[in-house]
Amino acid sequence: MFFLGATIAYEKDGLKQLKSTYQHVGDQKLILDEGIHIELPLGSNEPTAASKNLVTDEPATLAEYEALVKSYKVTQTLLKNEQGVVSMAVPFNAANAKLDTIYKQLTGKTYQVKSNVATISTEEQRELMTKLAALSLFHENRTLANMTDKALSQYAARDIVNGALRFFDVHFTEIAESVKTIEGYVYIGYNRNELDPLMEEIFGRSVTWQNVSLKNSKLPHDLIVSKQYIYLPKLKNVPKATLPVIQHLVPISANEFYVELAFYKLGNNPLGYTEDTFLMPERMWSEDMRRAVQRSKPKKGYALVKKDDTLQIEKIIFDETLSYKELINTR
């Protein structure tokens, strides 16, 4: 027996429509087992009178809808949206392996999305979120291919000095190899043998460093270049990281993804979780982990990612997501 889980969400005329169904194949047709339709005024979590259980016609709550969606994640049933793209509420590889067979059973046709779409493993998702975290500290929109050497140097002077690389296995500030003092300010030397390859890993190219003096800075310099080190000022404290967590992964070609993000920060954390603990698919979080973080601003964002031999972020945008139509128009 085959099962099909489907979720549809869209906004129209000031209302948000949420529909989740769970069906099975019987007598060569779909039979509805469970279904919830929720209608919400934008900005509200109070369902309208149009919200109902699609099986019993009784009024439905948002909690019932969320529980039904969550059950897909737990049982790893197949999810498919109205555009015919596999949702990442289940692992893409697992779903894709069953998709052709199930779709042909339902429709008698071969499914249009075949094996020539990009795939990404759980470990690769961790790697991607680590790179995205390095670009998320100050919520600055970036098209990485357009960044000049000056812009990359300013990234170091503003983001790296505030701990943007904390999720990578580097220890520039814990064990300082080189320290210099200028006009009473202490500067830490970041060894270029480690820093330069890391910049190339994140941005996809090498950087020719430039000295930086940021506007309105009180420091004599914000970044100083030497042959072996990049010197950045020593700070007493660094801000909490913004944790980008993948919500949806949509393959858009043989080697590209649209990645929709939500953002979190550490909150009440009595168990002492470290920030890097949360750079994994949200379905893998424990209940204790969920209680240790809180949603932060920006509420949403997205990235365009290319996968060849490595994962390369092409663009990261905050406070926006793309509709399916907009996504197609960007290609």
C-alpha cells in the first residue's frame, strides 16, 4: 500500500491558507485518511470559521494542523507540493527513491522530476548551515560573486572580528600566535595559512587583502595586512550568533538549490548547549534543544546554493523569501 502526504500553503486577499492531507491508494485512486484546512488572517494565529477537519467537517485548530504536518516528519512519508517538487520535510534522497514508483501507481504517468536534480545529504546540510552562519551575523544581503577584495576585507574587519568564524575549527583568538599593540589597542594576528583557505571555502575564491579603516571607527585601523597575518582588534565580547536553520530545500537544477531559512538565537539555555549544536536539520533537534533557542529577527531569509565538487553559496538574502514564480524567473 502506498501513502501520500501533501502540504499546501499560500496567501491571498489578506488570508493565509494552510492545507495538509494524508491519503492512501485504494482501487487505483486516492482515499483521504486525514486532512486539515486552516485559514488565518495575516498576522494572526486565530483560525477563521472556514477552518475545518476535511474528514469530519468539524472545526479545526492550528495545533491540529501542525501535529498532522509533524507526523509526516516522524513517519517519513512522501511529501509533494503543488508544483511537483519534493518537500524537505522528509530526506530528499529517501523520497526521491520512491517517487517515480508511487507517482506512476497514482497517475499511470512517469513523474517529471527525475534523477537530474541536485541532492544533498544531512552532513552536507550541516556544512551549508555552518557557512551560512558565517554570513548571517549582521544580516547583510550578499551576492558572493560580486564581492570585491575591499568588500571581503571589510567582512573580516566587521564580521570575523565579531566571531563569524566561531563554527569552524579555527582558534585564532584562543591561542594568539602574534599580538601587536598600536596606540594602546591590542590586535590579534590571524594566521593567513588558516584564514585564506577558509575565506576561499566560504566565498569561492581567494582574497587579496586590503587594510581597512571603517567609517566612524575610533580605532587607528580595523584591519592590518601583513605577509603572514591579518591583524584584527581584540574585543572583550562578541555578539550571539544568528543561527540559520534550513526550512525548505528545493532542487532547481542538476546542481542548484533554493534554500529557505529561519533564524534562531540561544535563549534560556540551562543545559548549556553550544551554538554549533543547532546547525543541523531541525527535525533532528530534541525537545530540550527546542526550548534552548528562540526565533530571532530576521524571521526569514533564503540562499541560492550551487553544488559541484563542493557546496558554494551564490547569494544570501534576509527578510525575504521567493515564491515559486519568482524562483523560476530568477533562473
